[in-house]
Amino acid sequence: MNVIELKKKYDEYKAMNLKLDMSRGKPSAEQVSTMERLLTAVQKNEDCFSETGGDCRNYGGLDGINEMKRLFGEMLGVTSDYIIVGGNSSLNLMYDTVARSMLHPVEDGCKPWSKYEKISFLCPVPGYDRHFAICEYFDINMINIPLYDDGPDMDMVESLVASDETIKGMWCVPKYANPLGCSYSDETVRRIASLRPKAKDFRVFWDNAYVLHDLTDTPDSVLEIFHEAEKYGNEDMFFEFASTSKITFPGSGISCIASSPRNIKRILNALKVQTIGHDKLNQLRHSRIFRCYDDVVAQMKVHMNIIRPKFDIIYEAFDKGFEGIENVSWTKPNGGYFFTLSLPEGTAKRTVELCNEAGLVITPAGAMFPYGKDPEDSKLRIAPTFPSCEELSKAAELLTVCARLAIAEKNA
Amino acid sequence: MNVIELKKKYDEYKAMNLKLDMSRGKPSAEQVSTMERLLTAVQKNEDCFSETGGDCRNYGGLDGINEMKRLFGEMLGVTSDYIIVGGNSSLNLMYDTVARSMLHPVEDGCKPWSKYEKISFLCPVPGYDRHFAICEYFDINMINIPLYDDGPDMDMVESLVASDETIKGMWCVPKYANPLGCSYSDETVRRIASLRPKAKDFRVFWDNAYVLHDLTDTPDSVLEIFHEAEKYGNEDMFFEFASTSKITFPGSGISCIASSPRNIKRILNALKVQTIGHDKLNQLRHSRIFRCYDDVVAQMKVHMNIIRPKFDIIYEAFDKGFEGIENVSWTKPNGGYFFTLSLPEGTAKRTVELCNEAGLVITPAGAMFPYGKDPEDSKLRIAPTFPSCEELSKAAELLTVCARLAIAEKNA
């Protein structure tokens, strides 16, 4: 189809007055409805006690109840003493961890980050917009690191952290990284675990958001980070984050931070000023539903069966819609909530514009890059989970039309 | 009784191997058990929607669901646009508000607090140890302000904030202040509402923790602060905090911050970097149980009936135990969770020591003062709510013996 034909097709879609939203990695109503039993997991006063006898209705329990710490430990492959259970949001834990580091030293003998003239974070790109928003909010300079199929460009990472003392942190989504969906290879994990940063107060923010979120029967497997880091004396260099937001209820799940027992002690010392404790009743609900790790895995299969067909619908539409179009490709991850569509340089923004005008909201072009700037203007994040299959099919078709129109306009 | 007789009596208590804890303002198991219906307030998938149709299981809703905003508005006497609903901890909201102010200006044209060489908070004393802990954590200098029956020493407050630009904040517990139990008079509230601080970024932290927590049928009444502040163009000067921790479940309640619509907008702008939203299911549970303000008031009567006899037990024991002892007095508040025992100068610490040795944990002497220093070493915080009536009676008797022994030792 030439520009005129594409424009005609596009106008047909526009005339439908669609209202489609494929912008966020949000579980669908169907997914959250599979967790109805969580609502009634604790119903009676006498059920409100943790395994150690603690009254989960009352104050206390800064680090969380034992059974929830153990469960997160099993999910992440660490023991309970590496875990602090949080509230409903792992993003909030990441924010808090950065905020705390701004005003209090993360390591003995160092200054709080806000007392340095300039500090920087390494940001594998494309990446997660909310990570970048935290950096921007705290005025932390962001340095783009290319993200490949097997993880960040480690030559670049190693040389930067070894030579630049202003580099205090690095964002990592080691498994099914948002938005590519790739996972870090064993070699990548080992190279991160063995980094020799110039800054003693350099920390890796290991956001294991999709640790159990497989989409195929050949899932990726990523090395457990603390086990690797220990070999190099680097256990204190990592803060790991996870949550049940995409396992149970996105808005009412449970989050956790995992770190070395030494860091956990430091965090608890600060945390006790911040709160008397997080919501233990919700922790109890979760641990009543998930008696062990296998119960969680079973729930993840339920999610997989709902989500996977949605990815497939878009892959099919893309196969068809982009047939014969040059310089268009997309990732096909084994898990997670996203994949990435690569378009010819300079066409991503225009594609999003066309989508929006026709009633399809997708993640803004550039959002997966620090400061919202995709240097090549070529990457789009595709988030298939929230819409229904019918909506998705329409959204994917429309997206291909918009992208092809944008490409045709550019080539015209 | 002389020292020897008191010592003998004390040793009798010691021999009982008591284990009593009267240290914290914690609701009793009996109190929290009155809220069993909250556990089952939302049981089905189809019940999980807010009045505007939002799915409370899923992401979103940064400022809280409408019905919970309205309820907090009614509790505090403001409209919903003054409210952001938080997580389970108002302490966490206060911490966050201070932390945010440290790194981002609270007012246009001002610096973040951490960029000043020195900043100070006014701290009415005796006061709440966790307020002081936040200041200490952020290295905020604390200035003691005497707290009287009708509120803080306002001559001192007015003259300090008008002349000292380093003063950026003030803690206030306007109703049933922890630990005296006094409430601010109308004149005090008006004088606070009309303060003319030298620092444009001065803020009052109005911790309305006990806004509905009456203990008698002649409760105190405190003026609504934003209504008063508006008259002086000072609406932006206040952050108010409240929660249902001592209404429903201490560990699984709902908190809120109230402020001027202008401040609310500023806070939301920052909050969106911190979290995708707080636990809306728990908000929904609360608003299903509390359909209106009167439902909350009814629940507070239930608490009153459980708590009030506990205060009375201690008053009686004190009446008896301290009969004829000079320079001993105690407050008798109309609400809240605490009252204060005043002992002769230099005997509070020793009293606590004696209590602890005999198996009674009470709030450490000095804890109600910045840096843990009661300049007169004379005040003890009494927290009657958590122990059973039987335990309380024993604890109160033992406390009188310890205090009298401490006094006798000092006079010996």
C-alpha cells in the first residue's frame, strides 16, 4: 500500500471512534478475578495470628511476618534474613531506598548522595519509565547503557563504574526486562556481581519484577544475585525488589526488598523511624493462600494461560501487517508484561501520534528512555495484558497501519 | 511508709516475677476484636468496585477512592479536595512529608530544607517520641516549647517563628495531645492559624491522631484548622494527618494527609513518582463498614467503653497510692491514649528503672522530649489501653510504689 491507500485505511479506523488502551503493564480484570479467594483468606478474629502468634491486626512487625518473609525468600532464592516485607508497592520501596540514600550514607565513611555535587545512575535502555522518573525527581544524572538480548553492555558498565566515582547506582530488571523482555545471561549476572566500582557507595537496584512471570514452557532462568555477589565480597552492593502485584492484586499485593543481612539491618534502623510496620493482615492473607512456593507457581500458570494468547494475537497481527516492511522487528520474550517493536529510525513518535488520534493509547515513544528521549526514535513498548483479545486484535491491526503510514510518510 | 518499708513492699512485687507492659499507646486485643466485620467487608470479585466504578484490585487511584476521601473529609471537617488517602500508617505520611521537604522545596522560590545550613522545628513538650525521632533522623534541630492545658506557649511560638528563619516546622497534636491529653483552645488554634513566620517555607504538622478518640461524655472540641487558616491566607501552612489505626486495626488501618488544594496538587505531583497508588481494597473495606461519619462515631463509643475503665483503674490506684505525697499530680484527659504523671524533679528516671527491674515496662523517662532529655526528669507517660484491667491494676500499684521509693530515696 502507498501513502494514499494507507491514509484511507487509517481514516477507516479513525471513523470507528475506538477507545483502546495498550499503554501500561496492567493485569486484566480476568487475571485479577482469579484471586477472589484472597479476599476471604482471613475472616475471623481467631484467624488473625501469624505462625509465631503475633496479632496481625495490631501494631508492630517492622520486617514482616515470618511466613511472608519465607515465601519471598523462596521466590527469590534467598533465606528469610535477606528479606524485609513492604507495603503494596515495590516501586515505593525503590523510591524509599533512593530517597534514603540521598539523605543518609548507604555505606560507612561515605556521604549521603545529595551531598555530592553530581551523582549518576546507569540506565540500561530501553528501560522502565518509572525507574527513570525516580532519578529525574531526585536530580540524578542518567547514563544510557545499551541493553542487548543477554543484558546490558557489560564492557561499558565495567569501564564506567571502575572509572567514574559519580556513578552511584544502576537499574537492572534481570528477568524479562521491561520493555524488551530479555533476560540477563549467566555471564552478565556474574560480571555485575563482580563489579569493582570506584564509588564505595555504588548500589545496583535489582528489580526482579518478573521473577516468576513466565509466558512459555521454556522460561528463562536467571542466576540468583546474592549467591553470585557473595563470591566477590559484593553482597552489600545489591538491593533487590519484588512484589505480588502481578501475582495477586496489582493494587493490593505485597512487596519486598531483599539485601545482605548487613544492609537489612541498616534499612530496618531507618525504617523504624518511618513506620511502625506495614499491613500484616494482607501479608497473612497472602501466606494463607500461598502456603508454599509451588502454590505461587500454580497461580503463575493461571496467569500465563490468560496472557500468552494476548501476546500471540499481536505477534500474528504484526506478522501479517508488517510483512515485507523493511527495518521492522519485534522481540518475543519468554515472559514478562511487554515486548518491544523496533521501527525504522525517526518513525516511533509519529506512529504514537497517529495511534492516539485514532483512539489507541500506547506508551509514549521515548518513555522507555531517560528524559523521554529515544535517540533513534525507533522503539515502541507493547503492553498486551490489559485489553481483551478482541480489543487487542483491533489495536494491533491499527498499530501496524499507523506504523506503516508513519514509515511511508517519512519515505515519501 | 519510709524507705525501708517501701523497699520491702517493692521487693514483694519483684518476687512476683511480673511481666507487664504499659509502654505504648496500643489498642488492646479486645478493641481490635470489635472490628471483625472489617475482615469480610469485601468478599466477592463483583464487590471490588468503588462508587465511581474503579476496580480496587487493580493499579491506580493515587489520591484514594472517593468514598474514603469523603469519609476522612467528614472526620476532619474539610471537603474531599483537601484529602489524599495513604497506606496503613499516618506516621509514614509524616515521615514522607518531611523527607520530601528535605529534598524538594515546600514553597515556590525556597530551597529544599536539606540545602539550608541549619533548620529547626518547634516541639511542644512533653510530646510524641516518634515525631522527635523523625527530626533527629533528618538532623533537624528541635526547640522545646512548653505545652500547657490549652496548647503550646503561643507567645514563645509567635516570637520565635517571626524572628528565626531557620524554623521550618512545628509539631502539633491539637486534640488529646500525646502524652498530656490536653487539647488546644480556640484562641491557641487561632493564634497558630494566624502565625506570620519569617520563613516562607514554614509548615505546621497538625497530627490529628485522636480527632474522634473521646473518653468521656464531655469531649473536647478543637477548631478545624484550615477554616481558621484561610481567614489569614495561611491555608498552605498546614499539613494535617489522621488515620483509622485506633478506630479499626492499628496495623491495617487507613491513613490520610489533609492540606490546601494547592499543597495537595504539589504532593500528588511528587507522589506519582513514589507509587502507583495505595491499597484501595482496604479503603473499600473501610468505606463499606463506615458508610458515613456517624458509623465511625458509633465505633468510637465502643472503644470508649473499653478504654475508659482502664484509665479509671489507674486514676484510682494513683489516688490511693500517692495520697499525701507532695509534688505528684497527673492529667485526666477527656480523650486520647495517654495521660501524664508528674513526679518531683529528678525522680522519673529512677522510677522507670525500678519499674523495669520489677517486670513493668513503661515508656522511658525522657522519651516525650527531644533528644530523650526531660530537663526536670519529672514526667512519665501513662498508656493504659493495652494491658487487661487486672494487669493494669497491678501495674498501677507497682508504679506508685516505685515512684514513692524513688522519691524517698531522693529525700533520704
